[in-house]
Amino acid sequence: MFRIHDSVEFQGEGYIISKFLGQGGMGHVFSIEDKEGVSKFALKSLQHFLPDDNNHRSLINEWEKAQKITHKNVICYHGFHDGLSDPKTPYLIMDLAEGGSLEDFLLSQNEFMEESVCLEIFHQIIDGMEAVNEVLVHRDIKPDNIFIEKGIFKIADFGLAKIAEEKTRSKTFKGWGTAPYIAPEAYRAEKNTVQMDMYSIGHVFYQIAGMKHAYGTPSDWEQAHLTAVAKALHDVNPKISPKVSSVVNKLMAKRPSARFNKWDDVRQELISSIQNVGNHKLAIDSILEKKIARDLNAEKALSEKQIKDNELKRKSDILNFQFKNEIIQPVSDFVGNFNKVSGADSTMRISNVSGMRDLTCEISFDSKAVNIWFHKINDSDFFSSEATDIWGERILHKTKPTLNGRSVLAWGGIECSDKTGLNIVLVSSDADEYGDWYLLKNTHSGMVRHQDNRPDPFAFTNNELVKEIRLVNTMHIYNTNVTSLDIEHVITFISAAF
């Protein structure tokens, strides 16, 4: 670990570590200068060094990638020491940007900047990113990684850079990106593209002009990037025109395909924004504002749909888990225990039945079988009925299935070869989002002669349950005994089938 006044060798000259500049995710940054104090550079070193660990490889990656890029809006890298020889600390030597970082600059602002000032910064960053993306995808763009030297903005920190089209590193890799600026597709481990950096830059531009992050300070950044929709930038900073606002909005689009194809497209769109002057400026701004509003509403609708779809999937996954873990797994354990005792010539089998919408498994033994099926409630399972309103019009009513006053989440059946069976029903719980199981034992009531030739007890089919679940505990041609499900009773019932 380096300290102030330590010395290092660089390009055959001796340099003294003169000042501590800051601490990043993996190390320290110092300024160094020659003995005459004429030449100054920045030195980045690892805080803790283990050869070939993630941080060491990231430092090597930064050197290998950065030295391929030369541009006035990109920090120039001059040297690298791998730490495998004295001194035993790896370090990079790069240009020193004495104006600090863009993050420092933004924190010093106490009022919105004029659009012309924002555009000057935007164009410098675009020029730098264009040079960077000709070689690689940066993958960690943020205000902390953009530096200022005498009014020139410079892109830096290529530790996480990747060649375009490579897969992104997993979230388990330390420093896979910085949460407030990570593109939605990175969370899905998709291929790295220029559009990934465009998304991050869009958020940087929004922060420059709007003096805050587009999504504020959410507790879940991943969810924000996947579903949140930012307020239009010109509504945050009135000094920003709708045209510039629309460019930033497009950079931040959720779908990579909805962003720009290349940086020159961004550049030209921003250049055209300053041409909106004269007698028609107000009319043009009004049209652009309406378009932005429509685009944001479409994005909100897409996000709301995604939130709903994610919630439905989460609930579906919980229902699948309860069926597999609380019904099928105990039955599977019983089958396994039976086979340990029965011997190879008397094997009981349990298998999933494919090609069906519902979850279904079959237990078979000695030419007999028991099927267990499970169906998650959807709109088609609502009971439909018609009634006449006070004006004589027929109104269709749809009623969600309930059991003993509680919403039914899913139901299923246990059906044996001899046509006997039981129904299982999962209903909502007041305690948590996991449901409670009930067992339905259905028999003929004796009010009418058996017309369906089913033995008692029997299982209602899915279509029958839509109607019959409403008639439980009523005077009816069927009697249904409802009890809390005890899996041992289910296993005993299955056992009797063989």
C-alpha cells in the first residue's frame, strides 16, 4: 500500500507520491510528481493486492483496454506495474485531471445550468464516448468516472470494459457496474453493446441538467431501471428545451433498440436543437412536448405491464412451489420409501405428465394409476351469470371462486383408476402470501339417482369446480365435506387405490 512521500519509478524517472486524491471501489488514487515538481500524473493502486483476484484482473483490464484509445476527451494512460515484482503493489499511471470529477462538479452546483452550458458538456462527453466505443463498451459510466482538466471533460476508468457483443459479467463480480447507471439489459446478462453505455450516459446527462438522478433514490435500483419512468427533463429544468429533453429520454429508453444507433446520431439531434428559433419556436416546442408526453405514457404503460407480469409470475411461482413442495414431494417420499421395501420386481413409479397446461403427475403400480392434477385460477374459472337490471337490460356478472369466504388461488384433483377421487383446494391466507390447503371429499347426496356412474368419493373436474365450489355447504345433489388438508390422509387414500 502506498503512502504520501513514497517514491515510484516511471519512464526511467523518479516520482514522489504528493497527494491523496480519493478512494474508489478497489483502490486509492494519488497524484505523483517529479522531483522538480514539473511533471504530474495520477497513480491508481490497489488497496489490497492478491495476484489474479478480481481487482487485480480489473486493473490489468483497464491498462490493456485504455492504452488503445487516444482522444482529448478520454484520460490518457501512460504506464502499468503488475505488482509481481518490487514494489509489491500494482498501479496505473495516467493523466492527472486537477479539476476533479464530474461528480464533484455537480455537487458544487446550486442552480440549474443553462441549456448552452449543458450542451457544451454533453458534446464533449459524446466525443469521448464515441472514441471509447470504437474500441470497447465501458460498462461503468457514471459522474465519478468522468474527469475535468482545464474545462475539458475526460472519460476514465476502464476496469470493467468489455469488447462489444461479449456477455456481461454476473452480478456476483465485484464492481460489475454502478447501480444508478446500469442498463436494464445488464441485469439480464445480455451481450454488451454501445447502447448499454448510451443508457448510462442518458442518466448522466439527466443528472447534469436536472441536478438529480432521473429515478431519485429508489431502494431497489434493478426494479427502477426495469420499470421506473423519469419525469421529462424539461419539466425538471425549465431551461432545457423539449428537443434536448427528448434526446435524453431516448438515451434512457428501456429497450436497447429504442435508443440511438450511434453517437453521431445523438450529436446531430442535439445540434438540431439549437436551430429551433424564430417565429415557430413555441409551436415546435409544443408539438415536441406532446410527443414526449405520449412517449413517456407509452413507457409507463409498458412498465406497468411488466410490473404486473412480474407480480403474476411471482405469485404463479409460489403456487407451483406449494403444490410441488407440500403435495408432490411428500407423495414422492412415500413412493421412494415403498420402493426401498418392495424390491425391484414391485416398483411404484411417479412421473410428470407432459403436454398439459396444468401441473400433473402420475403414480403407477401393478397396472393401476393415480393422477394428481393442479390448476391455478385464471379469469376463465370465474363463474358467469346474467341478471336483469332496473332498466330491463341483461348484465353479465363474473364471480371469482371462493371457499368458505376465502378466495381460491388454485385447485386440483386426485383421481384413481377406479374413478374414486378427492379434490384439493388452495385458498388465500390472512397471515401471508402462501395459501392454505383444503381437502374436498365429494359424494352423492341421495337426493337424486346417480346419473354419472361415479363411485363415492369422486373428484370434480376443473370445469365442474367452477360451478360446484359455489354450492359447498348448500342443499344439493352432492355432499362435499371440507377439511383442512392432512397430507397423510392423502397418502392413505392413494395407498388404497393399489
